[in-house]
Amino acid sequence: MCGIVAYIGNKQAQPIVIKGLKRLEYRGYDSTGISYFDEDVLHTLKTAGKVSDLQAILTNTPENGATIALGHTRWATHGVPNDVNAHPQTSNSGNLVIVHNGIIENYASLKKELQYRGFTFQSDTDTEVLINLIQDVQDKEKVKLGKAVQIALSQVVGAYAIVVFDRQKPNELVAARLGSPLAIGIGENEFFVASDATPFVEYTKNVIYLEEEHLAIIRRNKAIKIRKIKDDLEVEPYVEKLQLSLEKIQKGGYDHFMLKEIFEQPTAIKDTLRGRLLSQEGVITLSSLREHENRFLKAKRILIVACGTSWHAGLVAEYLIEDFTRIPVEVEYASEFRYRNPIIYPDDVVISISQSGETADTIAAINIAKEKGAFVYGICNVVGSTISRITDTGCYTHAGPEIGVASTKAFTTQITVIALIGLYLGKANGTLSRSQYQEYVIELESLPDKVESIFASQSYIKQVAASFETSQNCIYLGRGYNFPVALEGALKLKEISYIHAEGYPAAEMKHGPIALIDKEMPVVVIATKKGYYEKVVSNIQEIKSREGRIIAIVSKGDIQVKELADYCIEIPDSSESFVPILSTIPLQLLSYFIAVKRGCNVDQPRNLAKSVTVE
């Protein structure tokens, strides 16, 4: 989950790397560092804290003309966040430096062997072990840097994205990946390496997404060479055109990326539907489904694997797909699925959901499913990501870059794609009548405008947030389609405000959580007209009788719940299947305003990073 940026070319490297690190800080922000080679001297500066702390240190150093540099922003795995454990890490010789995203699982045994051979270690990191292993291979085998990296990585167990520099080879960088993403930007007589393309979007539109177990040798003013790490075969680089603009990764006048991304949801949903939903004709065009329709229609079940917010989207998918198609659906945490020897049949369809397309556990689950012969369909947001490449087929959400760590528009666009899939299959297998199908299609097209209308309540939601900024705990309740929304609402609150929050099916309240209800306990209840409304009203009455403070999400024009709840936030009426897209919006805003009131760093919450690319 760390961020890597490197540059080699004809420009001053340090400003490019620092700017790139700022853009990747959502991937980790507990320590940071940079190495640059200037006038035959390899300089390494690093510090605990954020990129701004590194910039402060750099202001006190002489200007340099270095045209090669590599930097890192860290999310700690091995070793606490401090100056010593920050990257880049340096070899004992002082000649090699490395930046690394991932985990070396067998680092302890490698470290012990290296210590036996006389190596010493300053940090607690697995990364320092790796760079000294590369030096050891160089010393013993008398090979060039690229070959030394290749041999060293063949001894490594774990996941990595790395960039290595050797001061004795000042015109070369070596990059490699397994399980963690790495992109290479190709400019005019210059190259960029980064964890994703955002650091170099303003410099070039040509990008190579390094494949699994591939190694790239990047030399100044020469063509990139890419080799397979295991069998040493040279691979022809595949250069893609980057579909990303600088404007999309900037805040655009908003105080935080999260708020910007909340307000981008109407556009994101429209973009996800564009070209795929023709409501007047009653047509859904998903080529990935059309080409593999029989695999879905003949499936005995659909398995969904995901993590975090994407798992909540998967829970919504379970309700929606089963409703529309009558195909059984099971939803699994990818992190559990990969370790429990799951039963998978060749006629199963596995849907993987991930915003980044780089979630390590989800990738591992996909590989297990493919090994067992299942058909794998990917839903992700990032073009060229690992999941988009290793699945049999799939669909992009087109949410645009999501920089805020707490996911917002990714969730609603994932549900939008799931709705398209459910409607397409429901029509294809005849479980939806023509009139039902057409009604849903028209309703789906109207959702962006309905989401937009909810933003008129933001001032009121901000007032509600002010009443709960000192709360320590919170319960979220929902039934049916809104149970996953309760889970997602609770996750958003604890992610960014650090208030302990739990989501429950409303009917489960009497099986334990009701013991927590008192006048200090805020309870958020999703009580829309569609779906078990009267039963949810009964749950609200039970909470009220125990002095719980109720925030209710209700359908526009509601009267009954308004008489019971302390606060009511209205959303437009909608089909039950699509209510989650609407009901989640006020919960996102509520979490955001509470976090701001509490003085929390909304875009960079403590201990979290955007893309979970390690176990």
C-alpha cells in the first residue's frame, strides 16, 4: 500500500518525484523519503511523517541538478514508522538503494543468512533485507544490476513492487513487480515509474503496466527491456494510451477529495451508464455479458469476492441479482475465501469487485477460482489494473480517479454496474417480465438526478453532524437491501472520524445490540418506504422507548418516522432494488461532516491507505 515514484531523464528529478509522492500519499503517509544521484554522490533523505515533512527537510539542502531519483511514501508493515524504517533503504555497500511496496514473507530467514555472511541491518524492515540480498548476489555472481535483482527475487516469497538504483550504474533503474502494481510512463527521452499513473499524467500519455513477475531495465535514452523473472525470457513491452487527465486528480475547489468525490457521484453514475443503457429502446449493452451470456445463464450459482466497501457492494448484488435472475448468489470476503479451501465448480461464475483492481486478497481469490476452472468476471475502476487483466472478462465502473481513502463514488458505481448485470440477465432468462424490466431501466436512468437532489440537504446534514461530533459509539440499522448500506455507513464513520460504529440488520437488534441503547447512543436507521417499512418503524419505536437518539434516512414526504426520530434526512422515492445508491449518499455526507467537526484528516485517516496491495 506504499507509494513509489522514480524518474530518469533530462529534467530536474527531485521536483518531479516530490510532486508525484504528493499524489500518491493516499497510498501511505506514515513516513517518506527520496534518493537522488547528483555529481557522483548518492543522497538519501527520509523522515517519519508526510511528504510535506520531507519537503521541509529538502528546503534546507542545496539545490541539485540530479536527473535521476526515486522516492517513497510508506504504509508501515515491518517496523514502526520512523526515520530509520522509512524508504529508500540502502545496501551495506552504500551503492544500492531501493523503494518497495509489498511484504517479503521469508525476510527473517534471508536476514539470518545474510547476517551469517557479515551483513548488518539498521532498520526493522523486510526491504533492507531485500536490497542487501541483491548486493550479495552482485558480489557473489559478478552480474549486472538487472540480473542481480532477478536472481534475488527468485529467492523471495511474498509480494513486491520495487525500483532499484546502483550508483555504479548511474544511467539505469531496475523495476519489478509481483502482487503490487507498477506503471512505467514513457516520455521523450525520459521515463517515470510509479505505483499508478497519477504522478506522470501531465508529462506523458504513454504507459506500460508492468505484468506479474516481470522485470524492467530502464536506461537513459534507450528502449525499455522487459524480462520474465522466472524463465528470463524477454517480453515485448505493451504501451497503452493513458485515459486520465490532470484535472481529474485535483481537488477542484473542494476542501477535501472525499467531498469532491461525493459530489461527483451523479456524473460518475451517468458515465457508468453511458453507452450501456438505452432506456427508450429498453436496451442494455454490455459486450462482456453478451459474449459470455451462456456462462451466466447456465451457472448454478454466482460467487462474489471482494473486500471492504466493495464487499458491501457485493452484498447489495446478492439481493439484486437473486431478485432479478433467481440465480443463487454467495458473497465472500476475499481475504477469507483464499484461505479456507473453498468449494468451486467449473460451472460457477465468480464476480470480483475492487475499486483499484489491485486488492491483493481479491487477486489471490481470482487465481484460486481460475485454477478450479470457474469463469471470472471483474468489476473495477482502474483501467489496466491487475484485475482487469487477469479476469476472463469484466466491466469498468468509469467512476474516475478516487483519491480519498474512504470510498464513495466507487461504491455507488459498483452497484450501478451490478444493476445493469442483474437487469440484463433477468431479461435474458425471462425472470423479469417485459414491463418490470422496462420500469427498472427507466428508474435506473433517473438515479443520477435523484442523487443530485439529495445534495440540497447538505446544510441540514451538517447541522445533524454537529450534534454527534463528541459521540464515541454509533449503531446503524437497515433491513433487506439497506442492511449492506448500514454496514457501509458504519464503515465510513469509523474510517474517517474514529468513532466506533457497527452496522446490523434491524431485526437483529433484539439479539444483542439493544443492550447498548441509551440516551448517549446515536442510532442511524435507514427507514425508506420501500422494503419492510412497518417493521423498521417498530424497531425505531423500540429504540425510542430506550432513549436512543435516532437519525433516520426516510423517503421524501414521510410522516410516521418523522414523528419518532430526532433527525430525518429525506431521499427521493425509488425502487427498492436501487435504494442503496440513494440511501448511502446522506450517510457519506454525515460521516464527512462529523469527521471535519472532530478535526480529523478526512482524506488520509490514520492507519489506512487507499489500495490494500498487501495481505
